Amino acid sequence: MEDGILTMKIEETAEEYLSRIPMWTRKKNSLEDIRKFLWEMGEPDEGMQIFHVAGTNGKGSVCAFLQSVLRTAGCRVGTFTSPHLMEIRERFCINGEMVAEEVFEESYRAVRMLSRSMMEKGYCHPSYFEFLFYMAMDMFRKTEMDIVILETGLGGRLDTTNVIRSPLVSVITSISLDHMEYLGNTIEKIAWEKAGIIKRGVPVVFDGNERTSSQVIRSRAKEIGSPFYEVDRQGYEITGWRDKGCQARFYKAGGDFIEVNVPSVAEYQVMNAFLSYKALEAARLKEVMGLEISPGQLKEGIAHMYWPGRMEEVLPGVYLDGAHNPGGIRAFTQAAAGLCEAGKKRATLLFSSVSDKDHNKMIKEIAGALPLDLVAVAHIHSERGLETEILLKEFQNACGCGVKGFPSVEEAVLYMLHIKDEGHLLFCVGSLYLMGEIKAVLRRNSIP
């Protein structure tokens, strides 16, 4: 046995080794233990200027907006997000680019040696996410990033990333019911877990559109003496829609504003862009590190943000959206219904889900909101993937249009693209795992 739990394999790659780490280990290192792992690494996070981002929906998009603006302002930015769509290296971005293979492998080897050493001292082998977090800390230190953006994995209070002590700012995106088996079965309980990333004296910027979660976050910030900035839709105005995006006006204190172009057809991305803008203000970058972001740099950074699988138009009239919980689906259907109405078109749908999500509620939400003429369902290539037969039955019960089942995502994608016509938009939604499989299908088949 190597590393105490994993059997050695000859010439095993980093990705092969990582795939064999249990996603949810029965026994985990505590946050105190994780802090000791970092201490053995020389506490790399202590020298980093960090944006820490939690929430249910929109975390990755907020990270992408922050990254794009900061890079435009001349910063070297390291970003750690999850999950990945096709390649594990997507989780680690150095200046907006997926980390190079050699840097990834070097950090993997360093953390594997660290794990072996710590297990000899009685600590548990790192969980999958924990191992990747150590890799991120190692590679961001070695590549000398000016700013690091960390997205939580699950929750906030007990999340591996919550061992960081003094971020520049804590950001909490929209909150809805998801991962209830781990975080609680009410908005209040989930919001309390997410609010666990707030640090004493560190400003927190949060999505204030949902009254219940906002009250929980506000109370926690007051309790520990953290300045808080509640951000909602009253702070911006959409002034026009354009091809593949929209124009918006972000208001400042006193009624002044800045005009921005948000590169998305989904209003939820305008909210995420605005939340990022407010997080940049709250971080006091000029005071902390002498960085002043000009209005031009802000506008350029927002306009050039790219985050795959979030109302992404991959082909004309074909959209991918990774919404995978009821809150995300509501935001998706609002955007999708708006596109259909604006283009005077009907909708077709490709849907799949993993078994531990509230798939029936999502399906009912979609069926009630979109002008559907055909639905395709398929099984995701994952142990957690929901069986096609279950999805077929749930859609047949929820909507009056035709529903076709496919044994694989590839068959479903190729069929739906083959039958697509000018009178319909095709939406693919239900899981980020589905987005990754669809992108792989398009790549394999050289589409487009």
C-alpha cells in the first residue's frame, strides 16, 4: 500500500492517481489538520491577496469576472474553481489560461510527497478536493501570483478553502436549495453554512436578492464585526440587449454610474458581473496593494469575460447551461424563455441530471416555463448519472411534447443537432457533467 490507502500503479499519471482518491472519504482531515498541512508547505496562503467566493449558484462566473477585470488591470491572477468540464487542469488558471501540464505535474508530485509525510505523522490522506487545494496553493506560490481567487467546493464553514485567514474580501453569491444532505434542508441553514467564510474585520459582499439568506448573512457579519455590502438588482439597470450580450448601467453611490457590456444573454450574469464589481470596490485594492482599476479596464474586463457552460452559445441557436438545482434552473428558464420570445422561436431541450439532485422539481420548472416541442434525455457517463428511464417518465408526466430517451449523451447530441431547424432553439441543461460530455462530443466530431 502506498500513501496508506492507495495501491501503487506503475507509471501512473497524476490524473489517474487523483481519480482514485475517494470523493467523500469516510474519515477526513479537520480544518485544523488542513492548516497543519499548509504549515508544512510553509503557509503559502499567508503571502497571498485572496478573493474568497462561496454561494450556491454563480460562484464560477463571479470568479471569471474578477479574473478578467484584474488581468485587464495588469495583475497576475491565479484562480481555483470547480468542477472541471473536460480536463482536471481547468480547475487551475494562471492568468486566465489552464495551467500548463508541467506546472500541474510538479505541484501534484509535491503534494503527493506532502501527503505521504503527513500520513506518517498520523494525518488522513487528503480528500480529492483537499489534494487539489494544496496543489493550487503550491502552484500559485511558485508562479508568483499577485492575486488569488478561491472558489469554495461545498458549503463554506467547513470547506477546505476556509482555512485561509485574511482574504481581501469574502463574496457570497445567490443561495438556493442544493447539497441539502450536507448543508441543511432550508435556505436559512444553507446560508448559515455559506456565511461561515466571513472573517472578522474582512468585508463581505453578498447577493441580497433573497430576503431569507440575506438576513442570515447580514446577522453573521454584524456578529463578528465585518463590514458588509448587500448587492441586489436595484443597483443596476439593463439598458439594452445586443447579439450575445446586453448593455447595463452599474450605479455608484450618489447616483453616478458606469456603462458596461456583459457578454451573456442571461440576466443572471449581469447580477454576477455587478457582484464582482462591488467586490472589487470592497477589496480596497489601491489601499492594500497600490492597484487602481480604471473605468476603462473595468469595462474591458467585464466585456471579455468567458466562462463555459453558462448560457454559452456553442453553435448558432444551441445553448449550454450548467444549471443543476432549482434556483439555477429558474435563472436558466428566465433567460431561455426570453430568447425564444425575442426570436419568435420554439424550444427543444437536451436534459440530464445526477441522481442526488432535485431533478423532478427542475423538470417541472422547465416544462412550465419553456415553449417545448421536443425533449431528449440521456444518461451521463457517471456512477451518479440518473437512468434514462427515470428522466423519460418524469418529463412525460410534466410536459405534453414528445420525449425521446438515449443511452448516451453522444447519441442524444448528434440526433438533436441533426433535426434542429431555424424555427427552434436547442437548450442543453441539467448538470455541469452534461456540459462536459457535450463539449467532448463536439470536439470528437469536429463540431463546429
